[in-house]
Amino acid sequence: MSRILEVNDLSVSFQTYHAEVQAIRGVNFHLDEKETLAIVGESGSGKSVTAQSIMRLIEMPPGEFVDGSIMFAGEDLTQKSEKQMENIRGKEISMIFQDPMTSLNPTMTVGKQIAEALIKHQHMSKKEAHNQGIALLKLVGIPNPEARINQYPHQYSGGMRQRAMIAIALSCNPKILIADEPTTALDVTIQAQILDLMRGLQEKVGTAIILITHDLGVVANAASRVAVMYGGKIVETGTVDEIFYNPKHPYTWGLLGSMPKLDGSHETLQAIPGSPPDLADPPKGCPFVTRCPHAMKACKEHMPAYTNLSDTQKTACWLLDERAPKVELPESAIVGGTTVHG
Ligand SMILES: Nc1ncnc2c1ncn2[C@@H]1O[C@H](COP(=O)(O)OP(=O)(O)OP(=O)(O)O)[C@@H](O)[C@H]1O
Ligand SMILES: [Mg+2]
């Protein structure tokens, strides 16, 4: 499989009135053709900033690329002009958001919004774009697309709006689709349908997907690899199996422990106590140190390097150092009886 995206040591900061917020610090990951990578982490961990950096949607200023590169098709996206990015966004890389109501234009029919991208990037005529729009709405499972194409977003249900967003995002056969919490605003049944739809389309269209979510539960059936983010850093990355069955970072253990269990026993559902670090004054060492039940002196002082546990799994934790005490995987993080929806 060939690599289509490589994010190297990416750091992005925001200059706010009070301080410089170091939103992401030294983020590294890659995406292969046709795969789905999930980026998981709690609120404020830097998932959206990572996604928006790839799309170059970070407003500069107050945002700033401090360091690193985003290699796509052999070129560094951090170095592109706004004009060059306009030819990449929506055509090569597209994005869908949590709330389609904010990204769809309420004053324009869904058909016109699909046609815009097709006319701009695929140089279709209005008529061709209209017909292709109907085909795309059909592809994403909108019933009666010939009539629906002339409706406005508010005439669609939430799930249908998300389907329409996916149709627009896929209209130009992008190489990468970034989905930032695409199902968070939807109820569980519709969530599952949208994730199924994305998976099905990926097989048909062959797009690689970056799926951003705070819910590890949706990841198991939807992704092939997972990057776990915390405090602006990726603390662990691996295949879905590695993250679910052989997690090595205490933050990943915490995320697994906070997932509902199949047996419905609420005793086993544990939220991670404490709150995330202040990114205006990020910790010198591991970002999870103040909440980690296994924190040691080294964790406070130095950011642990990544340990390669396999060709695919990498974890940044001092517990993996040979001098560290052996710590067992806590029972709450054992996936055996975990409900995995999606
Ligand atoms: N425009 C901005 N100005 C200042 N700080 C920002 C800006 N955008 C993001 N941040 C900060 O960057 C950090 C990472 O934010 P980000 O939105 O990437 O988190 P997230 O993981 O997507 O969280 P959520 O799950 O809530 O969407 C946060 O501390 C946030 O406050
Ligand atoms: Mg976000």
C-alpha cells in the first residue's frame, strides 16, 4: 500500500490575548491509500487542529505552524499558497464536520451545492453536474434523489444532511476524506448507518479516511488503525487490534475503561479523573502525568520517546523503559465484554 499523507513533527500554536496556546506539539502520523485512520482523544486534545492543519483551515494569525511538515503527493501542504490550497480542498482532500447545518449553505439547494464542486473541479456543465448530483445522492442513500436534489438543507433530517455532506465531500473522488466527529450530533442508530455508509463508500470509491472521534466505541468497526491523542500529542498508535487488545499507554487504558461494557455493569465504567493540561503552559514531560495513576519522577521531567512495540504499534510512555516497574493492564481496560458499536 502506498503512503499518501505524512505528517512530520507538526506543531501548531495560537496567539491568544493571554498567552500562546500550544495546541499540538510534535505530531507524527501517516495515512496509506484506501485505509481508515481514527484519531481518538478527549475534548481539547488537538484532533480538530490536526485536521484543520491538513486542510489549511487554521486562521493565521492567530494560528501559526511552528514546526513540521504535511507531505501530500510529495509536496508540503504547510508551504502552499491559499490559491494552491483552493485546488486541493474539496478535490484532493475533503472534509466533513460534526454539524452539517453549519457547513451546508442554508440559502442554496443541496443540488446547487453539489454542482458547485463538480463545476469548479471537474469542469462539468450545469446539466452534467445536476445529473451527477442525483447519482451521488443515490449513492449516499438519499431516497427519491430527483426531488430531494432541489430541496434546501433544512428540509433534510440530520442524518440526511450528513449524507448530503458526504456526497459533496466525495463528489470529486478525493484521495483523502477527513471526517471530524461526523456522527457525534446524531442518534446512535443513525450514527451506525453513517459509519456503515462511509465504510461502504470507501470500498467503492477507494478514498482514504481520517476519522476523528472522542468515542473509542465507534472505532473498532470503522477504522484499521488508531492514533490516540492527549494534550496535543499522539501518545500511542497501532492497529485497532493492538489498541483494543494490547494497549500500553495508561491514557489508552483510561479511554478503554470509560467505554460501556456489554454486561451493562456500570461499576466497570470509569471516567478518567482529573482534567487535561493547560496548553498555554504545557507540561515539560508526559502530558498525562497529572492524571496517570502510574506516574513516576521521569514522567514529570522528560517526554518519553516512542517505543516501537511492533511494525505498527508505537507508544510514548516511561512504563516501557526497562528500568520502570512492571504494571499490569487494569481490569477495566480489558476489552472482552466491551460494547463496540459502529
Ligand atoms: N482558534 C484558536 N485559538 C486559540 N486556541 C485554539 C484555537 N483553536 C483551537 N485552540 C486550542 O487548541 C487546543 C486543541 O483544540 P482542538 O479543537 O483541536 O481539540 P479537539 O481534540 O478537536 O477537541 P473536541 O473533541 O472538543 O473537538 C485546545 O486547547 C483549544 O482551546
Ligand atoms: Mg474537535
